[in-house]
Amino acid sequence: MNAQAGFGRRMEIVGLLADGEVHSGEALAAALSVSRAAVWKQVRALEDWGLAVQAAPGRGYRLDSPVELLDAARIRSRLMGPAAGRLRTLEVLTETGSTNTHLLQVPPVPAGRFDACLAEFQSAGRGRRGRSWVAPFGSGLCLSLGWTFALIPSQLPALSLAVGVGILRSLDEAGVRGASLKWPNDVLLDGGKLGGVLIELRAEAGGPAQVVIGIGLNVRLPQRVRAEIGAMGLAVADLAGDAGIAASRNALAAALINRLVPLLEEFETQGFEPFADEWTQADALRGLPARVQAGDTTIEGVARGIDADGALLLEAGGQLKRFISGEASLRPVA
């Protein structure tokens, strides 16, 4: 069986188990027209996607929690206004290395249009500064948008901050309260990382600039994954466990796209200014002791917010130091 056929059979198993109920091996085998041994093999293969399947002796199999599978048609049907009118393609992939990489490999979109790509599972999801982004199958949103600016915006380094504002607007619509932003690209909830933004650029001097905006958002992380991340000393959050929100992933994906497309249009013409106040109000570290790692240099001080261009301001040694997004990462001082 080739890899694509294997993915297809695995997705059939996920589709049958997605309701979170117990399904007997016999019933699964009959539905798939395969042997019970083949069912067992495919169930075991779900571990490669980070899915936890419980085997109940004498009863069958069930997922630890239900999974709402992404559906391109359902997402597309919820797009409105500029998002509906400017869409070129919308893809939902079963598995990919990275949705950002996928969009960087397709022909750039014309200015004023956009591509959207989502994946149920990323095998090589990336965060900032080369870090990995852990997202088991169906546990969150792995969403990338491909967009072309006619000219490179002068405040392009602040785009990740503006996108963070768009994410908070979408979360607020979904009933999530208390989410905040940590410079330059983290979305927090109750101090844990709920999501993040990764922007990658493909441009020519003096010409159009293609950006791919990657968003990772935790919707419902398996408990074992939360425990693994916690064991690394990292705080994590998701919408189900920390916000108490049973969010539809399809509805949330559409809400994000609906917010981000007009945001990109506004950023192209007005820069970061329309989003600066909202970002400042959501700043998780403003006035707190903080540490900036810039290359091999570590600087400790007090976070003093951002300037008009979205650069981080850190008070250290009696001076106000300025850091541009993409050159430093910010960590709270323990």
C-alpha cells in the first residue's frame, strides 16, 4: 500500500472514530471491507499522528475525545466580504510537513488575492527561531495564508503583531476572554501559550512581496501532550481546557480568515497604526521584568511596551533599548 493510500485508509478510520464513541473491531472491519487485523494495524498507525486511541477489550476502540474534521467546503461557505471575494484557493491537507512551506512552494498569488491552507497534522510544523510547533492530529488549527503586497510595506516587521490583534478579535467573537499577546508573535491565555504566528517572506527588491502567514492555535490538546509540554517547563493552554470553549474548528478557521483578509488590506495602506492601541492593551509583559535574547547577547530589564513601528522597548541600565521583531525573543524573568 502506497503512502497516499495508507493516509486514505487511516482517514477512514479517523472518520469512523471521530464521534468519540466505542466502535467494535467487527463493525470497523465491515465498514472498511478489511479484516479485523487490518483495522488493528490502522488503529496503531494513528499514534503517528498523535491520536490517542483506547482499546476496550471485548468492546472495540474509541478516541480519547471527539474530533471535528476540517472541511474545506464548510469553511468556504462561512467566508464573507473580502475573504469570500479575494480567495484563490483553499486546501485542507490530511498531513503535510508545514502549511507555510506548502504555500511557499505554489505560484505566488496576484496582489489582492489570497490562498489558504490548513492541515489536520503537521509533521514538521515550525515556530519562530527554528522551534517546532507540536500539534497532534485534529487538536488545533494549523492555518497558513498566502498574500501578496504590491510593494513591501515599510512596517513589515510589525505584521506579526497586527496578525496577533486579528487573532484576538476572532477569539473574542468565539467567547474567549482574557487572551493576551507576548511580543512578537505569541498568543497567551492564563499565562499559557495558546497559539503563535510565523511569517515568512518571498520578495524581490523594489517589487511585490509575497508573505505566508502561519497561525497555530490549540483547540483541544490531549492530556498526555499537555503533560509532555509541561515537563519541558513550558506553559500551554487550549480553548477547551483553559477557556471552556467547545469551539468548532471549521467555524474558527473561517472566523480567522474573515478577520485577517481585511486586516491585511488595512495594513498594506495604513501600516501598524490602526492596530497599535489594541496590541498595547493586550500586552502580556508590559511593565514586567523581562529578558531579551538577541543573538548571543542576553539583556535583562523591564518591558515598556512597543513603539509606533511595533518594536519592543526594554528599559535596561537606565536606558530604553529598542528591538525589532524577528531579531529577538522575549522571555519573562523567573
